[in-house]
Amino acid sequence: MDVPEETRLRHKRDFIQFLESMYIEEIKALIHQNHHRLIVDISDIHSHFRESSSRILRNPNEYMQSFCEAATEATRSIDPKFLKEGEQVLVGFDGVFVSRVVTPRDLLSEFIGSLVCVEGIVTKCSLVRPKVVKSVHFCPSTGEFTNRDYRDITSHAGLPTGSVYPTRDDKGNLLVTEYGLCKYKDHQTLSIQEVPENAAPGQLPRSVDVIAEDDLVDSCKPGDRVAIFGIYKALPGKSKGSVNGVFRTILIANNIALLNKEANAPVYEPRDLRYIKKIAARDDVFDLLARSLAPSIYGHTWIKKAVVLLMLGGVEKNLKNGTHLRGDINMMMVGDPSVAKSQLLRAIMNIAPLAISTTGRGSSGVGLTAAVTSDQETGERRLEAGAMVLADKGIVCIDEFDKMNDQDRVAIHEVMEQQTVTIAKAGIHASLNARCSVVAAANPIYGTYDRSLTPTKNIGLPDSLLSRFDLLFIVLDQMDAGVDRLISEHVLRMHRYKTDRGEAGPDGSLPNTSEEDGEKEIFVKFNQTLHGKKKKGQFEKTLNIKFLKKYIHYAKHRITPKLTDEASERIAEAYADLRNAGSDTKTGGTLPITARTLETIIRLATAHAKMKLRREVTKPDAEAALKLMNFAIYHQELTEMDEREQEERQREQERTPSGRRGNQRSNIEDAAENDAANVDR
């Protein structure tokens, strides 16, 4: 936009006064960090320019050039050597835009030419390309240099200029372009789409194209949720745009803020940390977390415990010989229809900070891993991330896993063990991180579980895939009148209770937030409609969802347990016993016992130590992991007699010379490293 010289100078003086009065420290920090963009809070503009602040928002093109010149002059006054010749300080906006915080669906014609904040998810990023700002040409006949500046319709520094390089000067002499002396700036186009959960029912999500230049390029990647501050402009259409009156719109960005720097990380208060440590000290913390995971689902206690350990995860290890030992836990549920397999996946989606859900029939191999596509603008090949790459450091939930094609199912083998996606197609060779846990739910091969067949024949999946799952649970629809009665009562109570957990109860009362009753607010409030006819002091307490998210996030990211010698010996002995039991053909185990089973026990024991907020993996952690493994493999719990037999056997082994046992397996990590070398991952 071409602004009169007097108006531009007046705006420049006003902005210099504004920056010198409120942004001296920010400019000094900008110089110290070697940045070239000053971020200005829009609330400061409202407080300083009370009369003209609304005009700055409605018509920012009139002020942007003056604002950048004022920021450049203020920076030079503090440090004259900071900026080189021709460089300037750019201005970006931040803060609360109130009515101007919109989604791509809300960008209507009334916002054209104004300053807005658009929130959405990045779906596409182009390559970063140079854009010419100033060209230099040499005339061999006269020996003189000529310069030419270039501006397009997206620029705020004056009217657009022509985009054709000059080949002759005014006298008709030939010109040679000196590309080394030309001046360029980085240019990138993005596509922002409204988040799926906020899209209108039955309608596709809307999107808007964004132009990012200079330091804003590569500030976000596909899958990031961002808030982009910029000027909404209308551009002539690619064909006959000025004839039929139809224009395409674009957002010229001046600031990009990431909304998920850390995926949905909760905010801790000092009392939250006290409650977390107090809950971890309880003897029944494992049962408490399992009950709180999905209280609307009756039973499935061991599966809920497994989900708790899965969300906590083990510890990722990269050995010196190059071996990568994953810390994420993979789990699969196979069973009859209507046994709450999909509901358990929904519970994981509700609690996990980063979880992506998909189905077997609606997913392809490249959709889960990565795909090579062509750029519509340039025709260049580019790599687009799939669901597992987008869920890096998170969880992928795959429902109807048995409905996937065999070719698509093979594509996730590498992800489940090496946790990478390797692509070698169309001249592109790349390896992407996919460090995620996989939770799958499937029906048996015959629709319902045939109890006359072995678990392997019912599942119908190859051992190469089953061995990559740490836990596999057989979920059966048992015919028991007493259990059916309890399930029906539980479901009916859930239907009668109309409010969300942890919020206002049927009487409209809210939990107290005072420090005295602070511990009560982390538990779900007792309600007779929800918890049945039990008295208030007799029902089993459950944690509310908000505190459960904080507990799992704290234990997962703040605690890194290490194996002790006592736990290592117990895990080695248990692994040897499982191998011996697995060789018995009469034993119908759900999973093949391989070297991966050894690492599974380590991961489960480490996750249990995280849950207890322990810095070391102790023998009780290993015992808890073995109980869970025993239920997953043989679908039976350890009885008191089995536990007594194990204790007697351990006492007998303790009476034997330690050297004999030490020659078998002294260190579980060495055993894992040696076995890992013999396994085709």
C-alpha cells in the first residue's frame, strides 16, 4: 500500500516514541539473541494508541512499513553495529485479539485487509525457496551497475512492481545479471486447517493458505497446532480473477506461535506434587489407578492395569554397540464382540496426552507410516508423515486390527520394534522417528472365540507380528448370571448419572477447592446414583480424570528408574521358566516366548517403578510385572499356592552357592543385549 510521505513519517515518530517507552528491554534481548523480529503485544498498542488502535487492526498495511522502520531505528540507536547495510528489524504481533481470533471457517470477507489470529493445524508445508528482493545488473558496454527492487501484492512496503528481469538499459545496451550481488529472502507457503474436533458435523474441515517469509520459515511442521498472526489479503485468481470478480485469499504471517510445544502438558501446582507423592506411597496405588482409568467399564482389572503401565512406559536405551531397545509398550486385545475393547481404546484416547486413533479397514500401510506425494505447485516429490510418525512420543490406537490387509499389516513391523519408518521410493531415502506405543483391538478369526482351538489358531496372525506385542489379552464373553447382573446394574447406573465425572453433581454442588479439602477434590465425589447403594465410606475411591492425567504425565517424564541386581536375577529366572513352559505343547499360551519377552518383563517392571515414583527397579516391581505377564499369556492369576511355591523355590535357590546361579545370568541387560543381536527385528 502506497502511504503519503508525511503520513508515514508521522506514524514512524509515534512508533519510535512507543518503542522507547515500553520495549527497550525487549529490543536489548532481541540484540542479545541475534533475532530480527520484534514481537509486540497487541494490548500494549491498545493502551498506548487508544484512539488509533482499532484503525491499526483494521488497516495494518498503512502502518506496517512505518512500524518496521521505527523498530530498525530504535535498534540502531542501542547497537549501531547490530544491523548490516540493508537489514531491518521486522515486527510481529502477539497477545489477546478477542473477536479477531478465528478459525479458517470464520475467515469471511469482513476480515480482508485486517489483522487476525488464525488457529488451526498445519497440514502442508512447501519447500523453502528464495524470493528476489533486489537484482543487480552489469552493462559491459558502459561498465555501470544498475539495481532494481521487486515488490509483489503481498508486500506492505509500497505498490507492487514488475517481476521481469531487465535485459537492456534505457539506451538499449545489453545487461548481465550478477546473481551473486542480488538480494533474496526465504519464502514458504503453508496450509492451515481447522482442527477436526471443532469442524461442523457432516462438513469437511476448511483450510487457508499462509505465506511465511524470512525467519518464519520452517517454524512449524505438518501436524503442529499453531496460532498464526497476520494480515488477511485477497489476491487475483490464477485465471480471469480480475474479470469475474472472484478472488482467492491468503494470510500474510508476521508471527507463528506453537500451541502444542509439549503435547497437552498439564500445569502443576505445588499441592499437586504433594498429592502425587502421597498417592504413590499408597499400597493400593496400582489398583487405584486401574479403577480410575475407565470407571464406566465393569471388570477387566488386569487389562486396565496393563493400560496404566503402557501409558507410563519403560526407559528407552541406546547401547554403545548401536542396538536400540525401545521403552514403549505394545498391547493387543483379542476377543468376542461387545466386551468393551473399543471402549478401552477410547479411555486411552481420553487420558493420554498424545494419542491418534484409526481403524484397520480405514487405514493403509502408507497412511500409518509415510507416503511419497507430488507437490501440486512444483511437481516435486515430498514426504508426508503418517499416523505413527505424527504420534511420535505418543500412542496409536488401531481398532478392528484383524480387518487390515496383510500387506498393510506388514508395514508396521519396523515401527513396532525399531520405532522408525524407512522410506526408499521415488529418489527419496529417509528415516522418520515413530517412537509410539501401539494398542490394537481385534476379533478372532472366526468372529467369536472358539474355545476348542488354541489361542494362536483363534488369533490367526503370524508369530512375527505377535512377538512384537508385549501383551496380548484374550477377552471372553463369559456366560455367568451373577456377573451379567453386576454388569447390567453398572451400565444402568452410568445411564442414570447425567453429569461428567468430577464436575457438578446432581444437586448442582461443586467440590471444594480450599486447601483443607484439597485432597478430596482429586477423588471423584460420592454419588448414590453413580456408585449404587453402598454407603459413602464403603465405595472404592477413584481419581478424577484431571488429576489422573497429571499423575501419569509426572511419573512418565520425571522418573527414570534403573535396574537393580536383585530385580535382574528375578527377571532372568522368570524368563528361563517361561521358556521352559513355552516349550510344552500342552500349554496354550497367547504369545510366543522369545527374547522380546525378556525385554517386555523389563519394560513392565520399569513402568511399575515409575508408577511408584522409585528411582530403582526393585524385586516387587519385577513380581508385579510377572503377575501381569502370567495373566496375559495363560489367562490365569497366580494363586496363593503358586506364590508360596515360588517363595519356597527362591529360598532353596538362595541356599545354593551364589556362583552357580551367577554363571547362568548375572546381568539382565547383558542378556538382553546378547539376545537382541540374534533376533531379526
